[in-house]
Amino acid sequence: MMIHEILPVGMLECNCSVLGDESSKEAVVIDPGDEIERVREVLDRHRLRVRAIVATHAHIDHVGGISELQRQTGAPVLMNAADGPLYQNLAVQAAWLGVHPPKISEVSQFLKEGDLVRAGSLSLEVFPTPGHSPGSLSLHLPGERPVIFSGDTLFKGSIGRTDLWGGDSAEIMRSIRNILLRFPDETRVFPGHGPSTTIGEEREHNPFLRML
């Protein structure tokens, strides 16, 4: 049985997902952007041990709390190498938002296509989906009720911004067309911000995808 709790954290309300395997009590935390005390409350309530901390991309609202969570849990930090420069420049990103720059952790593993992020019986497949940032990635959890964690690539009724550093509008559309829209319509999508959706709903109703 899977535990899944979503916490909108920080001033930009990034969706941080805590995924846990009920049997092994192992967990993956996706995009711990801020408010690590709330993340720890979920982990402690379910008695979960963090096996991996994963960033779908390295914008500050998604990675600002990584260092603190890594300090508290000792779990490895995983992200795509193409977003390494973004992560190393958190101080610049913090200045854009007018906030105090968070600490930076050493990245334990740079994720690439085909990698698996495991916690107990959970196995998340890594799919690079660049466009919002050079190293944006999505995570697919297969099963009877398949799930995608799309970061800021695909939202309910919208897509990610491409006017930030490293953004590319043509590339994000290629990522959505060639990767995300290949999944079945019933696949649930948990974006980096806002409500969940499905691939089928976005294929039919998302105005940005009508040209695909």
C-alpha cells in the first residue's frame, strides 16, 4: 500500500510529495522546497525513513528545503545534471524573490532517462522533460493506477513557464508531446503547483496542447 501526501510549501506553494511504502516504511520526498518541519511531521506520523530526496528541477521553490531535509535525514539528493548550474546559483534565485538564500547540498546522483528511484516496493521511472528548465524531469509510477509527477512541465490547464533562465518553449512542447502524452489517458498527473489532473483531461481540454 502506498502513502502519498502533498504539501503546498513556501511562498510559491510548490507541491512537495511524500511517497511512502507502507510495508517497508521507506519513502521518497519530491520537491521539498520549504517548510521542512511540515514534511518531517508527515514522515514522523507515518514512521517513514527517507530513501531519496528528488528534485524535478532546480528552481528555488522546489529545492530550497533540500539541504535542511538532507541534514535531518541523511538521504541522498537526486536531480538532473543539466540543472546543476541552477542549483549552484540559488543565491541569485533568492535575490530575484527577495528571500534569504538557502544552503546547497551535494548532489548524490544525477538522474538520467531510464533510472529508477526506489523506496521499498515503489519504483519511480525517470523521464527527462526539459523546457521549463534544462534539467526538468518527470517521474512515472506504474501500476493499476499509474501516476506521473510532472514538476513544472505540465499543469492542469496549462504548461510551465519558459521565460526563466534556460527555458525553451519549443522544447517543453516536445517533452509534453513525445513523453507525457504517450501515457494512457487514465494516468494521474501531480504537477509542481496546483491541482492534480489526468493525461486524458489535458489532452482534451488544455488550450496549450491543441496544437500538438
